[in-house]
Amino acid sequence: MLTERQGERLPDWLDTVRRDNLPSLRTLAAGIDRDAVIAGPTLPWNLGAVEGHVNRIKMLKRRMFGRAGFRLLRRRVLLA
């Protein structure tokens, strides 16, 4: 379903999971946001660039932990 980018098959998979006797998959299926999960492999765009920026900011924050306040962190994020 994911490698072939066929998100429209998700509702059938969720119905199959609900009928099976696998409690961990039932819990997963109950917590899924159907529209978001169907859109992921179906639509042609992604959030890779945004995730890259978030990852970069988190790395800067971790490296600076305990060393300075928000003002320095803000300056490093904006200048990097």
C-alpha cells in the first residue's frame, strides 16, 4: 500500500484489522486519522523540506542546552 502509493486501500485494510484478533493492530487502527493517512501516500507533495528545517532547529537547541537563553537561540536559528 505504501510502496505503490495506494492510500485509497487504507479503509479496506482497517476493516480487515478490526475483524482480526490482533489487539496491537486494533489499537493502531483505532488511533489513525484516516484522511491524513490516505493523503500521505496518495498526494504528490510532501513535507520533507519543512521536516529538515525542524530537525536543524532541534539540533541547534540540543547543542545549546543549558548555555544560553531564548535570545541567543533565536539569533542562531535566524542566522544559520
